[in-house]
Amino acid sequence: MQDALTRKLESFEELTDADRAALRALVPRLRQVPARTDLIQEGDKPENVHLILDGYACRYKVLPDGQRQIMAFFVPGDFCDLNVFILDQMDHAIGTISPCKTVEIPRHAIEDITAHHPRVTRALMWCALVDEAVLREWLVNIGGRQADQRIAHLFCELLLRLEAVGRVTDNSFPFPFTQTDIADTMGLSDVQVSRSLRELRALGLIHLKRRVLTILDVEQLKAYCGFNPNYLHLRNARWSGRRQVPWLSSVRGE
Amino acid sequence: MQDALTRKLESFEELTDADRAALRALVPRLRQVPARTDLIQEGDKPENVHLILDGYACRYKVLPDGQRQIMAFFVPGDFCDLNVFILDQMDHAIGTISPCKTVEIPRHAIEDITAHHPRVTRALMWCALVDEAVLREWLVNIGGRQADQRIAHLFCELLLRLEAVGRVTDNSFPFPFTQTDIADTMGLSDVQVSRSLRELRALGLIHLKRRVLTILDVEQLKAYCGFNPNYLHLRNARWSGRRQVPWLSSVRGE
DNA sequence: CGGTTTATTGAAAACCTTCAAAGGCGGTGG
DNA sequence: CCACCGCCTTTGAAGGTTTTCAATAAACCG
């Protein structure tokens, strides 16, 4: 288990033996969480950092009028709350979409490590920075594109992120989101999501059935929404030469 | 000058003498930058971290079709790119709105310090985390509210952020943004921004003239858009008891 | 298989954008 | 000091996108 974490971080930054030893000293808790369950709620004091090993989760906030806004999706290999664990109080919630296998790492353990292991700190920061770049792109997406293209953009992003962790076969991947989930993510009504999906299907760009999404024409879908993958920062030197992040597949059997 | 930086960070985290000495060893460059000028452009390799001492700047991205999306505003006391300086390549640009007084801190200097001064690192992370919380709230704002309320929310946020650094008097503050700037921030057309401002004026909530914005009724404006300031994390223990961040006023005379 | 959730569709209304024109404001130069 | 120019703002009208409401159909889940 610790091995999984070590490998993920090493794909960003070279670690020393001392760094690795410190990471091994962690006692992470493995959890199986049902679908539609909160990992943390707004107002909670973050005690643990959550790493998703399997399944999908999301970061969201509920407004006083009951409106929900989803601000991030988490796929296998993602830290949910690395970027907020320092804060005294959660200003949003994190919940599962599908059933998830997660790891909890105590907050103090992260703090101890970062206090003494600058390379680990840098690797963790890199993870957080990419998450933030994704968040910025979502703002661009919602602010600047109309419904069909917003959704197309989301599909392109998920395809690349899931490919990076080896969860895509033949341009298909699990898609447990309801149309209401997508609506709350994209600032749309669920009705409009339904219509947009119909449009994307009619254009022959996607196939979505039984919670599996297939991108029928990747290049055309990217062109349709003007997708530019640079914000995912997948092609950096530290990452290059690896088709797939190895630490994930090694975990699956556990 | 270094003093300014030290004090800002100390409002987040207690530093040791060694930490302070390391910060003093920095040789920051003070710059006066004209309005509407890029500090960094998309594709650049980030070499410096920019700190705004005076004026307003923004983080933005331009889509292939010429559409501009503004993703953050920077006010005095804000780091522009603390959260991206690790990345190999900028995936967006940062430019001034008004004339700005800025400080450039070399990237390697930050890296050296964070490698050896965990408390400084934590303080910098805190800054970055609050920036990200603001970004999340912008997503909520654009995704969930309609034009008038979006703009009202932005005004509430700016009021609090500028109050925290002592730049508000009688609920008034400099407002150098054009309506097109606001439009590109909120994912609206400039025409709609104009109409929304008319509405907010008609409701007696704001007064905006000659690039000065006055909030006429703070509580009602907050109620109008359902503003919840918790995401700014201004009331945390480390911050409490200080009406104003002292390090900014000490810089103004320089 | 029955009940519940999720997805689809139509029609009307709300919101926002686009286009176009006019008015205001500030700065510059005569 | 005034006239002019450019940029920014305001307003109207038409059109497009999206939401809302409501009803039906399909998929999912014990």
C-alpha cells in the first residue's frame, strides 16, 4: 500500500531512501466506501488526506437554496484533499460517486513528513498544482463554452486522466455519473445535459450506455470543444516514457 | 521590502530567526508595471514569483476563438503565481489591470528556502490554499448564480479581501476594471454586465463612478447573492486580532 | 416484478447574447 | 480652454440558448 503512494510521488520527484523510509512509516487505512457517501463534510476539520484507489468521487458545495455545485472529479490515483488539509475547516464536502476503495493518511503524518522531507513536499505540491490547473480549466469551460462543448470538454479530460492511470480500453471507460451530476458540474440543468448528450450522440462522437462511455472519435471530439491538454501537464519530463502510472496496477490486486 | 514578505508569512505561521534570515537573504526586484501589461505569458517558463504591492492584476487565458477568461484577480498583498512556479510551463498568463508595483522573487530562491525551511513552506502553502479556495468559489459563482448575483458576489469578495489589507475606506475602493473585464471574469457579455450594474444601482446596493466602487449596503448586498465568507478563511486563529495586515502599510511609503 | 430513480421529450418562459447605434468620459494637442 | 478622438458605457431590439414545468419512457434495484 505505502508502495503505491511512494511510486505515485516518484513519478513526480526523485526520492531518497530516507524519504521512502518516512513514507513507509505511514500507517494508512484502507477503506471501502459505498457510492453516494461523503468522505468529508463541509465544516469538518480535515484529519486525513484521502487517496482514491478505485472508483470516482467529487468535491462539491451546496448553496443555501439547495443548489449543488461540483468542483472536481477524482479518479483512481487522485488525492482528494491534499490541497486543503492545512485549512482549519472544510469549506466544501467530498463525496463518492461510485463505490470507492480509498486510503486515509493522517494529517499529522503528512505534516511530519513535509517538515523533514522537502522532496516529498515538492512531489505533493506538484499533485496539488495539477489539480488546481484542472480547476482553472473548468472555470474556462463553464465561463466560455456552451452546453454541448462543455460536456465534450469534460469527456476529453476524463479520457486523458483515466488513460494516464490505465483505466481506458478502446476509448471506453466507466461512467457512473448521472446526468444530474454532470448538470451540477457544468452549471446546467439536467434537461439540457440530456439534450446535449443527444446532440453528441447524433454527431457520432460518443456512445454512452449502461454507465460506460465510449469516445467514438477522439480527434473530432477534441476539435468540437477546442480541447487543449496542456493544462493537465501530462507530458512533463518526469512523466515521459511511462505509458501508464505503475503504482496503480500494482494496487489493484490488493 | 523583505520585511513585507516576512510579515505576510508570519500572519500565517510563526517563523524562527533562521527562517527570517533566509527570507532576508532574498534579493527581490521591485518593479513598476504599467496597466494592461503581462507579467508572464502563456508558454513561458516561470522564473519568478510575483508579489503585488500596489494595483490590481489578473490571471487569464485566451481561447483559440479570441475569447478571454479571467480566472483570478490579484490585489495588494497577493502572490500571483506561487501556485504555478513549480510547473515547467505556464498554461495561462498573468497581466496587470491597473498600473502595479510588484516584487519579483526568483524561483530558485523560493525553492531553496522551501527545501530548508518547513515553516516558510507551510506559510506559502497557506497562501496558495486560500487562492485555490477563492478559485473554487468562483466556479460556484459562475456555475450557480445569474448575472446580477454573480457580480454582487464578486463585489463582496473584493470588499473583504481589500479590507483585509487596509485598502477600503467607507466601503469604497478603487475599481479599475472595465465592464469587459468583469464580463470576461464572469462568463457574461459586456452588455449584460452593464445591465446588471444598472440593476444593482437601482436597488441602492452600490455606487460605481470614476473607477471607484462604493458598497452602499453591505449586508443587503451579501444577502442579495447569498455571500458566505468562510471560503476566504480570514477568521482563522492565526489571523484573529489583527484588523489589518501590517506589512502592507509599511511598504506603501517605499 | 414492482417501486424508485434516471432519462427523454415538448412547450413556454426566462435569461443572456449579439448587433447596432448613441452617449459619456478622459486624455491629448492645438 | 476647447475640440477632438478613442475607449468605455448605455440602451434598444431581435435572436439564441438555457431553464422550468410537466408528462412519459426507460433503466435500475432489491
